[in-house]
Amino acid sequence: MRLKRDKLMPILFIMPSVITVGVFVYGFISWTGFISFTKWNDVLPNYTLIGFENYRKLFANMRFQIDLRNTLVFTVIFVISCLLIGLLLAIFLDQKIKSEGIFRNLFLLPMAISFVVSGVIWRWLFNPGSIQLGNIGVNQLFEKLGLNFLTCGWYTDPKIGIIAVAIAAIWQFSGYTMALYLAGLRGIPIELREASAIDGADKWQIFYYIIFPLLRPITFGAIIILGHISLKIFDLVVAMTGSGPAFSCDVPALFMYDTTFRGNHFAQGASIAIILLLLISLLIIPYLISTFRKEA
Amino acid sequence: MKIPTTRILIYLILVLFTVFYIIPMYIMILTGMKSFSEVGLSTMWNLPRSLNFESFRLAWLGSAKGGFRGLSGSFLNSLWLVIPATIISAIFGSLNGYVLTKWRFYGSDLIFTMILFGMFIPYQSIIIPLVLTLQKLHVYGTIPGLILVHVIYGIPISTLIFRNYYITVPTEMVEASKIDGANFLGIYRWIIFPLSTPGFAVAMIWQFTSIWNDFLFGLIVTPNPASQPITVALNNLAGSYIVQWNVQIAGALLTALPPILVYIFLGKFFLRGLMQGSLKG
Amino acid sequence: MLRKLLTALVLVSMVAVFFALPVLAESLSGKVEVNSWWTAGGEAEGLNALIKIYESKYPDVEFINATVAGGAGTNAKAVFKTRMLGGDPPDTFQVHAGHELIDTWVVPGYVQPLTDLYKSEGWTNSMPQGVLDIVSYQGDYWSVPVNIHRSNVLWFNKTIFTKYEITPPSNFDQFFEVCDKLKAKGIVPFVMGTKEGWEAGHVFESVLLGKLGADDYKGLWTGEVKWSDPRVTDALETFAKIASYLNTDHSALTWDEAGQYLLKDKGAMMIMGDWTNGWFMSVGFEDYGWAPSPNTAGIFLALSDSFALPKGCKNQENVVAWLKVLGSKEGQYGFNKAKGSIPARTDVDISDYNDYLKSAAKDWQKDAISPSVVHGAAASEGWSTEYKDIISLFVSKPDVSYAQKALITAAEEYLKK
């Protein structure tokens, strides 16, 4: 009798969470998926099914094509820069640096701040100025330092708009990547390095043959985290730039919000959300499956 | 003396990056403290000549004449929202973590993985049903409604944090108590819960920060001025042409302040949350 | 004698009570939450003028000025809609009269009819038919218009025009002549800011109007004129040509930042709605002239801001009192003077408004009225959003056949409904 109750209790206690997640995550995603196949492109719901029509229209839409390209550029720049800067800083901080704690804490500070806050600050820093004001923000700083060739239109320049947004995101997340790598480096037993050093390996060889392979799981995990953040990016873009000139800063998450709640295209908006979910799933599901297998 | 040159280079690069990381903070604090007569955009980089907190006052209280609302009301909204939401989701996380580590059953790993997926989804993929459902529940546009949303979508991360923490609690202790006749709730109450303080610290600090910093749910669920959280109010303040930029920046600092304080005073736990949020175990 | 006195007394007190009653009824309390996107310069001042009137009449009502920032209401509209869907409607909200009002709010049944209010306040007589038309649907009135703006105005810098002996161009040939002449002198002939995404669509609606005329332009939105019409092609080509005379930093600027070119005598012309007049006033710039945009003399491309009453709003009485202030002579006078638009009522004395507004009021009485698309009058929000996106892209990638195809597809979709 007791045994049976002991088997039931845990299930009873985890059930509320399971049901809630079941409804609010999986149920709602299915609901959104259903909407994306309907004709609900007006204020009032219309659940007439029209197959893949919304998806066909979506991929023919130039704004969406631009969004996909922006997402790709943003993701590549953001993820690679965070990894490189994070690794570099972690290795440097691992060299028995004086006041390491201060550096580390300052590098990580942006992580604690809301995207909306950083969006507001970077909007002013990357403001290119105007004919009355001349250079302001970062451009003015460059001008003062004699680095005039670096001044540009930032997020107002359709060619590089999305890169300006990426810089703000890198500012926020590279310190975090540093912390991940630093934890990884600290986890490598010192004996391992010392042993290799005795074997006559130089510093570079130790990094290349011993340390980098050991950091691979961290890089993998960081790519998952940074990658899904960059695909989802919304708050930062809204607060910093909006869609930008000719949609140069636009991203699918913002397009979804606009299409749904401004343009009243609920089914169209749902289809954007589903594509976004699929993109993220491509990244996340293999990761979840692999960790699940490891556990089981 | 070959070593110092590389070390100098290392320090130089570290300092350079420090500049990169603190410039926005520097501008934020500097601008907030300037008087209105010296806040011109073209003198953004100049140091203030005297201390003046007028920008903060305006960002906090707003200006009826200027036609914009201050952030004070939304600051309180965020506070009323974040405290219960943090506590409730930590409780859920603790119970789930307990079950998933100490009372594993057939399929519990699958359940864990399925819950975890909820952490990564783009919330755009659930907002349309969410708005419709909250309306049916009559909590749309209210702080309790937003608390509900944060608790629900906070389940995956808080479960993960507690599960990772409880894994470090020796299972033998639990098994021994089982033999001694302790039941499910008894073990939680007398063994697990007293050991959970670090787990709660990590989970609550993490949830506090991410709920405080959330924008999307606030924008969708509570955009009305009476219940909007501070991030939504800040975005609105900053988008307004009539609000001077120093007031916007002061508002940004006010919004950032609570998480920054948490980071400064409880940084150790915050860092631990960061690590766990990213990598399992 | 005594009886007479008594009767008189009774009469007097009855009259007193009669007059006192409305006063009693006016003593409202509680809150009222008014949602708008008026957060900039003159428009915020206009709103403040209205709030002042309201607060002096109803000192016990807490007025919540719930503005959502963003030009042309881009963010505000999304916020209002989410709230309406979620069942937490604001007490009243700003909406462009015309299709935006009717298609988004009236047809789905989110707002209450205001016909009784129109009758009791006499607005059916004080507002012109053109205005009444765009706020009515199936025999009822649905929102209270506060102003009229004109979209098709060409603003120019007088100093530059005088210096180079230029007269305002009245058609596109003259317009391009002027452009060439100014370009040769090193002046930016035509300025535009395209930062927020709606501005290009705004200029293009004037070009369309110039190429098609009032009736056929309207026909585009009702389905009587096809978007495949060669005149649409012509309009796109013309717009592409206009874009070649632009300030190069247009994508970095909002419309008013672009207007700085005119203030600094560095740019000569721009096409923008007549809130520009209010903005010129607020920055103290007087050296400007105006003309209808090329080929649109005698046509008034109009839009109107109005306020509607959602079903299930929490403070019905207080809102109705607010709507009365909006529609009153006093309210319309104060609001429009500050905002720089003309009152929707025709019986407001505007003799102390500035010259532009007086001329606009005159044109409003005699011109053919056409609805603006970017500002919600001509087409549903979905359609106008799509139109805006297409034209916004066109500026950076002037592919005429792609843009026209996209416009045709959009029209087909929305006309089907």
C-alpha cells in the first residue's frame, strides 16, 4: 500500500507542471500551427482551412526574404564574435591576472541588463548625428580620437544596419561566453597541462591539442544558447532601431508582431511564428535528444 | 625579461575590452547626473560640471506639462509582478527537481526533456493563443495575469536549475530515509528542503532578473499604463520625441538598477544560474 | 400678492433646479484613460489643450494620458489591438477615420455607435458631409473626428525659391525642371526621411493622386481601377525618378529631421502632410511656402484623427464627457490651433489661425476630397500596411515591375473580402 502511494505521489506532484507545459507550450504551439493553415487574415477569426497558402505567400514576401537574410547575417556575426571574444578573454583571464575578479565582473555586467535598456543606450551611442548636430555618439568619439574613417551611419545605413544591432548584442553576451569558457578552463586539471609541458609541448601546442578539444562541449553548448537567442531576437531590435530603413534591421520576430497585431494578419503571423519555431527546433532538438540519450 | 611584454599586451587588451563593456554604463551614469543646461547631444562625452539629478526626477515622476508619464508606477508594477512570480516559480521548480532526481519513474527523463523544450521556444509561437486564453480566464491586462504567464513559462528553467542542484545531493541520503519509513513529502520536508537554500537562491535570482527584464510578455499581456511593467514603459518613454534624451537615459538606468544591484550583491548566485541555464549539469 | 410672490418663488426655484441639474450631472468622478499616439511637438500641445478643458470641467476625474510613442501610430495601433483582443479595452483610443475605423473596429463589433451623441450634440449639422461619411457605417456614426489634415502638400523654402527665381511647380514636368535647376546649384532639390517606414508611402500616394486624378485614385481602393493600369506604372517610374533627387541620408531621418534641410536652406522641397505646418510653427520657422503636390491642385487628400468608444470600456460616462469635449467648438478650436490642423467642424472661428491653415480651410470647402491610404482613410489596415511595406522597399530597390506586381497581388487579396 505504501509502496503504491510512494509511486503515485511524485507523479501527482509533477502533474500540474506537466499539464501546464503540455497546454501552454505544446497545446498553444499546435493551436498557432492550426491558425497558420486558416484564412484568419482579418480582425475576426476565420477558421476556414486554406492549406499552405500563408506559407507560400510568406516566402514570396520580400520583407520576409530580407528578414531571413538579416537573421543569417546577425546570427553568424553574433555567434562567432561572442565565441572568439569570449574565448580570448577567458584565456587571458586564466593567466593569473591581477584583479581578475574586477575584470570578470565588469565583462559580465551587461548580462544583467534588459535588452530594452541596452537598446535605448545603443540607439543613442550609434546615432549618426545630423546636419545640425554634426557627429554625435560613437562617431563623435571616433572623430575625437582621429579615427574618422570609422564613422558611419550605423543602424541608419541599410547596408550595415543589422551589424550595428549585432554589436549591441555582442556587447551583452560576449562576457557571458567568456564566463562559460573560463569555467571550462578552470575545470581542466592542471596536471594535464603540466604533464604536456614536461613532454615538451609549447604553449600553442597545449592549447591546440589538449585544451581546445576539452572545451568543445562548451563551444557546442554556447552555440546552442547564442544561436537560439539570435533567432529569437526581438526586444533589442524594437528598443534600438525598429525595422530600420528598408527593413535593414528587421527580424522575423518583429515581422510576426507587426503582421499580427498591426496588419491584422493573424494566420500570416502564425505562419511566421511557426517558421521561427522550426528554425530554432533545428538547433535545439538534436541538442535535447543527445542530452536525453546521455541520461537514459 | 621577455614575459612582461606579452603580459603587458594581455593587460592592454583586457583594458580595451573593459572600455567596450563600460562605455554604455559610463554614458548612462554620466548623462543622468548632468544638469539640463549641459546635456546637449554634442557634449555627450564631456564630464558633468556639477551633480544634478533633475533627469532622474523627470524620468521617475514624468511631466504633465511635457505630456509624458514617469516610470515610478511601472517600477512598482514590476515589483508587484516579479516578487510573487519569482517565489511561485521557484516552488514549482523545487518540487519538479525533487521528483525528477530522487523519485525517477518510467518516462521521467522524457518528461524532463519535454519540459526543457519550453525554455527555448520563441514566444511568438504561443502569443496568439495566449492572448485569447487569458481573455477567457479574465486575467488579460492584469498583473495577476502576467504573473501567471511568467510562472508558466518559468517552469522549464526553474525545473532545470533545481534538478541540476538536487543531483548534487547524495541519493543515498534519500534511500536511507525511505528505508527508515519516511514518505515522499516527509523526505522533501526534512531532508531536501533544508538543503535547498542555494538552489532557491540561484533559481530566484535568475527568475527575478529575467522577469524584471522581460519585454515581450509585458508588451503583449499588459500594455495598459495602469499595469505595464517598467521595460514596456521605458520603451514607450524612449520612443517619444518630446522626451529629452537625458531623461530617456536616466529612465534606462532606473530600469537597469534592480538587476544591477542583484548582480553586484548576489553575483555569485547569478553566475551559477547563468552556467546552469546554459549547460546541463 | 403673497400668492404671486410664492408662485414666483416656486418658478424661480424650478428654473434654478432646472439649470442646476446639468451641473449636478456633470460632477463626474473616477478615471478616464485616453489612448493616443500624440507624443510629439504640436500634437502633444493640442492634446494638452483638450486635457485642460476636460480637467477644468471635470476636476474630480483622474485623467490618464496613455500615449504610445511611434510616428503615424505604428506602435500604438498594435497595442490597442492586442488590448481589444484580450478584452481589456482602453476607455477611448485614437483612430484614423475611414477604413481603419470601419474595417478594424466597427465591422468586427469592437466599438459602440455614437449616433445619439451626434444628435444630442448637434454634430450632424456642425460637421460637413465629407467628414460624416468617413465615420459612418450602416446608418450609424462610430467615432468623433477632431481634425482634418491634408496629405498632398508640397512645402518649399522661400529663400531658395526667391534666390533662383523659381515658382512652385504645378505638374511633374515643372517639378523635375526645378529639381534639375537646383541640383546644378548644389542644393538638395527634394528631401525625404524614410526612417519609420511610412514616409515613402505617404509621398507616393500624392504621386498616384497626381497621375490618376481624384476619381481614379479612389477607384484603385474600391476596385474600379485596376492596379495594372499603365498610369500606376507611370507613377512608380516617376517616384523612382523623384527618389534620384533625394538627400542621400534619407534612411537615417524621420520626416521632421529631413525637414531640417529646409530650415537650414540646404534643401528646397518636400511632400508631407500639413502637420509640417504645426512643426514649422513649433520650431519658429517662417520662411516656407506651400502648394498642392504636383498635378493635384483642386484635390484635397484628407485624413482625420478621431476617437472611438470601445464596447466594455470601464468608465463610460467619463469617456462620453471626453468625447463631448472633443466635438465641442471650444475643444476643436484649441486642439487644432496647437496641432496645426483644421477643425472637423465647419462652424469654428479660425480667424486667428495662421495663413496656411486658413488657406487649407478654404480648400477643404471647395476641393474634391480624396482619402489618404497611409493614414487609414482609403483602405483597411492590412492593405495599407502591405502598401507601405512595398513602397518602403521600392525606395531602396526601385524595381517597377516587382513593385507593381506586389501592389496588384495585395489589391486582389483585399478586394476579394
